Amino acid sequence: MNSVIAPADALPDPLSRATAAEAIAEATGADGRVNLLDLDRTGLETLFSGVGERPFRTVQLMKWLYHQRISDFDQMTNLSHKFRDWLKAHTEIRLPEVVTRQDSVDGTIKWLLRIDGGNSIETVYIPDGKRGTLCVSSQVGCSLECRFCSTAKQGFNRNLTAGEIAGQMWIAQDALAHLKEGTHRVVTNVVFMGMGEPLLNYRNVVTAAEVFMDDLAWGLGKRRVTVSTSGVVPALHRLRELTDVSLAVSLHAPDNALRDELVPVNRRYPLETLIPACKDFVRNAPRRHITWEYVMLKGINDQPEHARKVLKLLEGIPSKMNLIPFNPFPGSGYETSSNNAVHRFQDILAAGGLRTTIRKTRGEDIDAACGQLKGQVENRVKRLDPTVRIHRDLHTDGAG
């Protein structure tokens, strides 16, 4: 079976940063208009220099787009009339369409966003004191079939564009700016933990992350943007080289036998390859650490022996562990670990020197908790071995 999979060192361009010319081509719609939200600062500078505009135009435009959230070119009054006319004729600012918004009693907000005819994604804002975390989606559905995740049950349609990812931030920030008087909330952190496997949409995720961190755009600090992965090792190696985001890894099991069952990507990239890649990610970077995600499943992975195996597995890696109470959904076949089991697990890890927190369940009343995001997905993926699918997705645009 694995004979059809190319070795990691033979992986092609999808694991490199898109050139400005490639990004512009990919951002150009069927009508010839370029969606400006698909481009980072370098892409915008290249686009505008091609029509004789100087770099300061990019600075001006980005401030209108992101600092002021202005999408009407006529309102960008410090741009010349000639340049505004060119923008109106050749570009657009295309955002996902808000289908529904749900507000939880705990302040969590979930949006269902339509991105094309039959596909929608979900985005969640989670307030916690002065911190506000936006959980963004990177794909329409997910092809990795993690057994405990509701998104995986819907199948997979395609990768999101950089603009569709970055557009989730635009929609959230605009909504937060219009909350009732006296309510002040902003996005301080972004996590790529919504629908999809971010590292199977590598190029667009990296571009969107750069926009999130750019001072002319959303201006988030490098430690405030976190990319999560189930363990796509070749992309993980490349991520360290090309951007400076934080990393979260969906572990969920301390050995290959159990992880093969819960996280099928492990059959392609087992712990013997994943753990060294994570060590490489933090090597010679004293301020970096890995955040490990571990969903607690009753009687499956929540026993003391599992905790002791986790300690041994992660020994020597600067780490933080997030224990996540399982959020049930119809047909999952799993149950939530008891509070006693979760705290016992935490105590064992903490006693072993591993900083461990138990994630609060937020937005459960609106199905916005971890593992519950579903959206609306026109599935284009037949059920085939996940190792073959990963090979295909890394060698194409992920569209099937």
C-alpha cells in the first residue's frame, strides 16, 4: 500500500511558499478580477508594481482593508482617482457570506459562512477575560477521518483559499466591533483548529498566517497565531523553515496501535517520525514549545498507564499539554471521560513535569466546542485508505 506514496524528500511545490506571481494567478477569478484578500503584502506590492504603482500604495490599501475594514474603494480617499478606478475594474474584496450567527450563553460566537454554491464552513470566537481566540477553518470538511471528530464524518470538498481563511478574521472583527454598547471584545489570538487539516492546505495557510501577523493587516504577535496538525510530517518540517507561528499537535494517544485507530494519519507518519519532527521544530529556538492536544475518551486513552506513556514519549520536548473533554455527537461511538479520570490524568502528567491544562468546554450549547464543527460539505472524497489520500492531497491542490 505504501509503495504508491512518494518519499518526503520528493514532495513538490505545494509545500513551498507561493511566489507572488503564483499567488496573483491563484487569486484571479473567472471574471479576471483579483481578490485582494488572497494576497499578502508581497503579493499586493507585486500586483500594484505591475501597473506602475509605488510600494506606498500597498501600505495605504492594507490600512484601509484591515485597520479600517473598508471594502468600498471610493471610500479610500488617499488613493488617487486613477488607482481607485483601476482597483474597481480589476480587483475585488470577496468575503465569505454569513449564513447564520449563533451566540452562546458563555459569550462564544459561531458563524456559518458560505464560500460557494453548496459549501459552508464554521468559524468560532471564544472570549476568555481579555483574551479572544478565533478558531478558523482551513478546508471544507476534512479527509483525515479522525474517529472522534464530527467534521471528519462529513467528508471533504476542497481547500480554502488564503482569502477565505483571512476573511474569517475580517467577519469576526467586524462583528465584534458592532457588539452592544459597553461590550469590548477583540481577536487577540488565532488558532487553525476549525474544519480541516491545515498542513494539507499548506500554501494558503502560510499566506493567511502571514496576513494575521503583518502589522499592516491584523498585527497579531508570532506567538498568537497557532497552526494545528494531526501530524503531516513533511509539511511540519517545511513550516519551521518558512514561518514563525506556534505549533499544536493533535496527539490523542501515546502509542502507534491506539493512534492508528484514533488518528489514521499515524499509519503514514507514525510516532517514530512525528516526534523527531516536533523536536526539530523547537530545536535552537528557546522560546518555542509544542502544544499537545489530547481528547479524553472514556476507557480508551484516559487510563494512568496512558499518562505514563505520554510522559515517556514527550520527554525532552518543551511542551504544554491540553486535555480536552470529549464533546459527544451522534454516532461517534465514544463517551466523555469522567472528571475524576481527567484530573487523575492531569495529576500524573504534572507530577512528571509536564505543564498540563484542562480545556474549558465553550460554546457547547451552539455546537461550537472542540470537535463539533460541521459546516455544510458536498463530499468529493471516496472512502479510501488515509495514507493514499495524504499522498494525493500533498501532490495536488487538495480538491480531490
